[in-house]
Amino acid sequence: MNIITKAYHSSKRKASLPAMLFLFCGFLLSQCTTSSSGANGSAEGIRTLIVGGGSSHDFDRWYKQADAATLERDGLATVRYTDNTDSIAYYLPQTDVLYLTNNQPIADPQVRQAIMDFVEAGKGLVLGHAALWYNWSDWPEYNLNLVSGGSRGHDPYGSFDVTITNSNHPVTENVDQRFNLKDELYYYKVDPAGPGINVLATASAAGSDESFPSVFTINSDKGRIVGLALGHDAESHDLPAYQTLLRNAVKWAARK
């Protein structure tokens, strides 16, 4: 557990003057050291924390840069990006929507609990691409309770169709009912022991009779959770349909 996380939990146990001063100074410093894209957002935008980092994806380019710009357009959101998973708990009190895109470990048990508490408090959670994988065998509660399943495989990178199956949901508003892109078609499968999902869009490869959930919401009793399986590279992040889905997802998760 790093010094930021220690200070966060110390301040929760006892509001000592040194701990409070540390948190205050850390907050001021974070305004200068987080993603530069955050400085361009509206002061009234949805406070969004993007968490990236891990393997097989260019998290800085497609999430820290591209998705942050998509969300901050027209003042929809103000974005902070981190690839230090130990810092998540520190930033959550200043966050409306947590956008997990990482496949690197979230190892600190207290950070894991802070994420669960965040959702239980009615906050928003968006799960992007790599975060929908079965990444962490030592944290089964993540896939069971937050993802309600997950993916253990995908088609080779290539072209496939996405079909909107629920055009009346706010997340799919203004999205073409069918579009094509190149990406990794995730084999997301629902865990019957989880809370279940509401499928908003499915993905299927040409010539295949099998389709998989590609955009969906989780049946959470408290917070709002959206899964967005698309997002490997520019073919997704630069696509207007993807950008609209992402903006809609963050807006819906924030209850805006």
C-alpha cells in the first residue's frame, strides 16, 4: 500500500491534523500532476476517474488521451487519469464516475473495498474493454458482483458487427442500430451467480450464428454500472458510435 492510500485510510480512522494536511496538499498537487486533459473540462462536468495500465493495450494513447478528450468535449466531464491503482481510493471521494479500463492488478485489499463501497454508495462505474476480462483470480468478487461474469477469450483482431438490441436505453441514444468495426470480439459470458445484466448491444462475426454481449448494464441495487467491451485501438476509440456510447455511459452512470 503506497503513501497516498495509507494517508487516505489514516484520515478515515482518525482525522488527525497531519493526515488532513497531507491529503489537502496531495489534492493540490494532483491538480498539477494528473492528465493535462483534465484542465480543459468544465468545472461543472462529471468528475471521471479513468484507471489504466497493464498489458496488450496502449492505455495512455487510447484512454488517457483519446477517451479523456471524448469525455471532456463540450464540457461533459472533467477527467483525471491514473495508472497507479493504489491511488484509486484517494481519488474516489472527488469522483462521480469510476472508469476502469486496466488489466494490471488492483492488489491492495483496502482499494478493492473502496471500489465496492463507491458502488454501494450509489456512484457510477464504467467497465471498459480489458476490465471486463477475468484478470484477477485472487479477487473473484470483482467479476461476480461488479461484472456479473466476464471474458476468458476473444476472436483474433478483426472486423465484426455490433447490433443495438435496446435502442430505448439512454446509453444507446443516438447510436446507429448496427455498425461495423475492427476490434477484439470479447466472449463475455454471464455468471448465473451474479446479479445479471441488461444487454444493450451484441457483437457477432460475419458468418457466425453466435453473438456476445458488447454493451450492457449490470443489475446493481445501488450504483449504476455499464460494461463496454469495445476499445482495443483507434478503430474503436476514433469511431463516432463508440464515442457516443462512452459519453452516454458516463452520463447515465452519473445519473445526469
